Amino acid sequence: MPVIDGKTVDILFSEQEIAQRNKALAEDIAKSRPQNLLVLPILKGSFVFAADLIRALHKANVSSSVEFITVSSYGAGQTSGDIHLLHDLDSDVTGRDILLVDDILESGKTLHFVAELMKKRGARSVAIAVLLDKHTRRKAPVEADYVGFPCPDQFVVGYGMDAAHAFRQLPFVGIVRESPPVLEKKP
Ligand code: IMP
Ligand code: MG
């Protein structure tokens, strides 16, 4: 089990499993034959997933341009009801197929906010790709079109996702263990 900065992190989804899912997701996205595709990762947590996904899309013969959007979220990971735009994208989205990319779909408030904004601005279509879906936490009326993995209702880190700014660099998705593993007593 990896120990990072003195903390044990249990691997939930390995680097290999994630790479396999990215390939499958890209092939699914390719089947929708997107036109003039704009991939729009929601920063910050999605940047690693998005970087791998656009390269998997390239291998599935899908070209894309990429812009970023940053919205406010509350606390270290959890989202408040109030979503604000912190950094907007530069391009006009009118008539374009947009693929929103996020690390986790939880309450859905973040993705609902951004999806509605893109529709209001005249996007031709708005699809959603998320690495992880915490389905039991949903509060807003939003579902992802492409899901890497269903996610247990636990706080996860790695592959772009942080806990208080740490662990984004991990190549896998993991769960930080609160206490060190209990060693079994020998008889
Ligand atoms: P929601 O769907 O609006 O509730 O927000 C989901 C966002 O909350 C994700 O984009 C993440 O930034 C963050 N988030 C939710 N759960 C976790 C977690 O387990 N680890 C890290 N970030 C999380
Ligand atoms: Mg996020």
C-alpha cells in the first residue's frame, strides 16, 4: 500500500484500470461523432483526467480544442449550493458540441450550473464526462453521459483530486487512511 507524505493511501482505482476506462470512454464519445468539439474541463480537479481523455480521444480519431472554466466550490472538496464563475472560457460556444469534463459528479450542482450556462450561450450540444460518479449524493437534476467508475461515498484523492491541496499528483485514485493499519497479533 503506498505511503505518501507519511499517510497510507489505499488504491481504489489503479493507473491501469483508469487508462483502460479512458480508452473505452473515448471510443464511446467517438461514436457520438462530435462536430467542432470543445472539451471543457472544470478546474481544478479534472485537469489530469482531461489531459488523458483528450489523448485517448485523439487515438479514437476525435480532434478537440480545449478551454478551461473555474467555478467556486466550498471547503476542501465539498460543494456549497452557491456556484460562482471564477474564471470563464475565452471562446464563443455558439453552435459547438461541448464536452464538460469533471473529476467527480457528486451533488451535481457544479455540472448543472456549467451545463446550463453553456446551453444558455447557444452550444449545439452539451455532454458530460466524469471520472467518478457518487450517485447517492445527487441533489441537482444532472446525469453524466460518460462515467469512468461508480464511486463509493467516501472522500477520494489522486489523479488530479486533492485533500487540502495534497495528493493531486498520484497516478491512481485512492482513499487516505485515517489511522495506520492495525498489525495482526501473532499467536
Ligand atoms: P458537486 O457535484 O457539485 O457536488 O461537486 C463535485 C465536486 O466536488 C468535484 O468536482 C470535486 O471537485 C469535489 N469533490 C467531491 N467529492 C470529492 C472527493 O471525494 N475528493 C475530492 N474532491 C471531491
Ligand atoms: Mg471539481
